[in-house]
Amino acid sequence: MLRRNVRLRREYLYRKSLEGKERLLYEKKRKIKQALEEGKPIPTELRNEDAALRQEIDLEDERTAVPRSTIDDEYANATERDPKILLTTSHDPSAPLKQFVKELKFVFPNSQRMNRGGQVISEIVETCRSHDFTDLILVHEHRGVPDNIIISHLPYGPTAYFQILNVVTRHDNKDKKEMGTVSEAYPHLILNNFSTKMGERTATILKHLFPVPKPDSKRIITFANQSDYISFRHHVYRQSGGPKSIDLKEVGPRFELRLYQVKLGTVDQLEAQNEWVLPSFMNTSKKQKILGE
Amino acid sequence: MAATTTAGAEALHRLKLTEPPMYLTPSSELANLARTASEHLFTLLKPYTPKSPFDRLLVDEKFDAEQIWQQIDLQSQPLISSVRRQVNKFEKDPLEVNNMFKIGESVQEKPSEVVLAGEEEEDDEDEDEDEDGNEDEDEDEGEREIKERDAGDVGDMFFNEEEMKLMEDDEDGDYGLNKKKQVLKKTGGKFGDEDEDEDGDGDEEEEDDEDDELGLLELAGEEDDSEAEEIMYDDFYTSNKKHDQNKKPKVNKEVKDINMRDDEEHEDSDIGDEDGEEDVDEDDDDDDIVSDEETKKDNLSTHEKHLLEQRAKIEQVERENLEAKAWTMQGEVTATKRPKNSALGEDLDWERNVKPPPVITEEVSQSIEELIMKRISEGHFDDVQKVNKLPSKAPREMKELDENQSKKGLGELYADEYAQKTGLVSQALSFSDEQKKEASLLFKRLCLKLDALSHFHFTPKPVIEDMSIQTNVPALAMEEIAPLAVSDAAMLAPEEVFSGKGDIKEEAELTQTDRKRRRASKKRKFKAENAKKMAKKPRENTQTAGDGKEE
């Protein structure tokens, strides 16, 4: 399996290097197609390659026509299987952190919680790989308040580091009787205001933590981005009465996430390349809208 | 009035003479004395108060201490404010004072003592409450201190001069008056120990209390004789004077003394700020020098004054530059280089490059919920979409059964198959078969290449050589073994070398018509080829164009 991973990694790098050329080719084919559709003469720079390209155009279908971008390659086959998530904490967690992780277990369907004990990160990743987990989530804390969450996609996938702010846990809010149990149906997702490229990337990372839901599911999880702070909300709704009357009931914890790093490797790969790091030292970092708008 | 005044004065005198311990036990005699004394003092001050509700202090036995005190207070409040106004006026315009009081410095020492006594009385006054006896007590104390001062004894159990100096130094440091005091100190005791007192008094002088004046009145009254020579007529009876000229000279003098005291201090402070070291250094302990200073100040033009101010400012700035800078101005400062906890006192402010985290208010939550509801009603979610992957296996070919009876009989079918096998009848392969053959060939080649790439130990398939006939070897050669020496040219028969028809003419032998014929035939061939090509191309064009439209 190691060798397979290594080969897949090499393929990915090779494809990434070809991306430029493929893009050029795609552009040429697109131009020819356009000229043919409009009935205009083919542009002069493409006359020589016209015959060969025309053949390729004939053989293409929708999937192959569009050039593959290598950015979301890690998630290319993710939709084939439901995600399987492992939740752990940092070493020696406090009681509030344990509660928070318990709550998160209910938020993500198909997830399991594991005690950290004295395990090292590399051990954890090994167990995940061998048991075919797709994602690993680590939660860190500061004096009982959870302050950091690391989402790592497992087959050599990207790792996203978030800072957690303004946590309101279910335990804080109400007592047990009022809360009731959390619905465990596969939820619908709302990802609002992830408009830049980096925002799209973050959106896919968060999206693929959840499986494909049924269309009539009544559980909604929202990731709303506002000036680089992602608000997480978990609601259950019902449509009482006729149309347009929707009752939202907030369920589950509520917190803000702030992305500060994305690495192109799993958590245990320390030398992995940084895809993106929050530039806090720049003078213009106040003005930057990285994820949205 | 005269009788009461003498009685009052006598009462006051007697009060002073009593021993302090006598005050500890309540005695009606002392109380009566105190009442008369207060009444006397009250009437003394009454001319100065513009609107006094009482003609005289009502000190019958029926009135208790609180009521008497209230009466005194009622009278003294406006008095204090008027005196303060006077003092401010003189402060603003010291020249006026000069005109009014041409008294030199000789009276300065006495009034300072007097003032000191007044100050003491004030301090005590502020603390003590309504006992009448207290007033007199204070006066007694003040007088005693003055006597001690005259004796030159500094160590008093109530009052430690050095302590007071230290305290005043500290306080003046807070108010920025240190320079003034240093300057004054430099004068070399011109004003002696009383300098600090003066400055202290300068702050307190405005709160001149009734008792201050009372003290001064009485004490000054005693020293009247010594100062008689220095009092001039003009001090009292000049046209600029604002005071009522009918006032008693004693009282006037004391009032003026107080005022003069103030102005001198202000003068001194002015001098200290402006000329400071220059003028003061030159002066001796002389009255004349004081008046010299005053005249000098008068003679300075505005420009010169301006210059003096500027010089002082320059000196101050230069002094600051020579000193070491404060730690806040020193660039990078670690904790060891600044005093302890000093960073807490500073108002540190720098630009932070981070957006502050959002405060989750009700409105924010409301907006998020509205967004959610909108999305639900639209049914627009960002779920994960299931992608249909390409089928890994080729779809099985569904063989359709043709229900109709075949037209050919069974025997005929068998005959056709036999013919095909033996190769007698070469049937044109159907189009799909040809394509299939081509496809399978291509696929074989591809597989060969992939195998070569992916197998560590690649063994290429054995090449099957086709039987090919060597055409340039004559048929006989197949059967007979030609000798080695025979060349290829000899091997082949002429027909095998050249297969042509008709007369063969060389280029040179050709006639014109022949040449034309040849050219014409060449052109015909070329045209034919081109026509074929053109026929192919439009066909292709139309085909692909059709495909494009379908797409």
C-alpha cells in the first residue's frame, strides 16, 4: 500500500507538471470548436494542427473535454464511498474538551471518537490508514476551551488547520431534558460565501467530511463565511403549516472557524508543502478577503 | 464700643495667658472670656465685610458653640472671597502693589513669621471643629511658635521644620515648582528658611482665613513700634488706593502686609522664572536690591522680556537634551531597562494587522438563520454530488435474436461456409469486421507497449515472421542454387527487371507530338488525383460539421 501511495503521489505530481500544456491544448481545441460552430474560418495559427486536433475533438466526451485541474485531485474519488472520520484530541484532554469532542461526534455522521492516550501522531495515522478511514480530526484546547481543529484527509490528502473561536457547546446551553437527542440523519450542507479559489478549496475540504444525503433530510449544517471567519451552525427544521413557514431549531454546538494553514500532505508528514498560510505579517492583511467576497 | 473693645482685647489677652492644660477642663470663666474675645474680633472685622447680616456677634450664654460658629462663618465667607479677589488682582498686576506699598523688605521677615503663624492656625482650623476656645488656642500656639522661632529653636514637638521642607519639596516636585525653589535656594538664604514657607503660603495664601488676619492683627499690633519708621504716609493716602481710607491704619497695614507678602512672593516667582540666576545672584540681603529688581523689571521692554522668555525656554530645552531620554523614547527597551511595572502606566498603542474576531450578536445569528431558511425554501444545498464513474467492464454485447426465418436454406448456409474456409470465394469483409480487425491490431500493439513498461521482467513475444516472397529473385533461383559469383543483375530475367509495354523511347528520341502526348497524360493523371482528393475533403468537411452541430 505504501508503494501504491507513492505511485499515486508521483502521478499527481506528473499531472500537475503537465497541467500547463494540457491547458494550452484545451484552449486550441476550444477555439476550433467555436470556429466550427459559428461557421467561421479556423484561425490561422491553428491551421497546421487542425486535422489532428479535429480528430481528438471527435473522440472526446464531456468528461474528457474539460482539462483536469490537479487541485482537487485528492477528492476525485471521494464521492464513491461514504467518508469515515476519526475524532481525537491532544494529549491529556480536560473534561470540557472531551465533552466538545463528544458533541462533534454527533455532528459528523459516520464518525468515531478515540481516546488519545499516549499515542503519537504517526501511530494514529497508521491505524487510520489500515482501517480505511478517510479523514482524521484532531481538536486542541486552551484551559478547557477548544481553540484549534485539524482536519486531515487521509489517503495523502490535504490538511487544514483552523482556529476555533466563540464556542458555545450544547452542554453550556441547556440541560439534557430540553435538548433531547441529536438527529443522526445525513445532513444537508450550506456553504455560503466561499467565492475565491482558496474558498472553493476550503469548501471541498469541509464538504467531503459528510456523505451524500437523502433529498428529504431535515438536518442542516451551515458553514457561513463572513470576512474569513466561518460560522458553524447546526439546525433541524420542520415545515409546519403550508409553504414558506419553516421552523428552525438550533441543535448542536456553535463556533467560528478561522483557517490559518493548508498543507499538501497528511498530519504526520512534517515536511509537506504548504499550500497556503495565513499572511498575518503583511501590512495589507487586514484588507485581504481570502475565503470569500 | 470702646469699652467693649478694651474688654474684648483684655479678654483675648487673658485667654492667651492661660495655660493650655486649663482648657482641658470646662470652666465657665474661660468660656465667658472666649465669648467676649470672639465678639471683639468679630466687630473688628465687621467694617471689611460688605454685607454682614449681624451687627455684632451674638454671644449670650443661651447660644451654644455651633450657633456662634455659624455666625462667624457667615461673616467670614464673603470676606474670604473679597480678599481672594484682591490678591488675584495684585497677582496680575504687581506694579500696582509697588505703587501701593513702597515698604521695603524690612517688614518682610516679620510678616513671614506672622504668615507662618497664620498658616499654622489655618491648618489647625481646618481640622478642628466648633470649640471657641480653639481659635484662641491656635493663636496661642502660633504665638508660641513665633517666640520659639525668634529663639532660633527648630525642634518643636508639633512642628518639625525639616520635615516640612522635605514634604514641600516633594509636593512642589509634583507641581513643577522645584526649579523655582532651587532658584530661590540659590539666593543663599536671602529669604532664609522661610522660602519654602513662602511658597507653601503662596498656595494657601488665597485661603486667608479670618483667623489668619486676626492673628496678624494681634501680633502685628505688638510689633508696631519697631516698624514705625518704615511706614510712609503715601502708603496709605495715595489716590490709587481702593481701600476705604477711613479704615484703621493698624488693620490696613496688616492687610497690606498680607497683600504685600503675596506680591513679593509672586514677584520672586516671576523673577525666578525669568531672570533667575542672573539677577538673584547679584542681590544681597538688602531692601534696595529688591527695589532694584522691581525697577529693572519695569525698565525691560516687551522685546527684552520676550527675549528673556525665549532664553529661558532654550535653556530648559538644552538641559533636557543633555539628560538621558526617558525609557519610552529609547527605541527597543527590554524589561530590564525600564522601571518595574512602568509599561502598565504607559498608554501603548500600535497598529495590529489582524482583523478582530467577530462578536456574535443576536443580529448576526438572525442573519445566518434567515440565510438558512432562504436556502431551505429554495432547496439549494451544497451537498456532495455523487459522480457516475466510467464503467470498468465493457458492456456485454447483447445478441439479438432475429425471429424471422432466414431466407437461405440450411444447405446453402453450409455451402457458403465451406467456400469461405477453403478460400475459393473471397468475400468482402464487412465494414465492421474491418474496423474490428484494425482495432484489435491497435490494441495488441498498445498492450505490447504497456507490458514492456510495466513488467519488471519483460519477455517480448516471439516475432512470427510472415512468409514473404522475394520478388527480385527469379523463380528458377528458388529451385537451383546459383553460383555465388553471379550478380543480382544476372539473376533476374529482363522481364523481371522491367515490365513495360510498347516502344520505349528515350528522352532524346521523343518527337514533339510524343512529348506533348506524355505531358498531356501526366496532366490527366494529376487532375484525376486531385479530383479524388477534393472529393474526399468535402466529404470529411460535411461529416465533421454535422458532428459539430450534433455536439
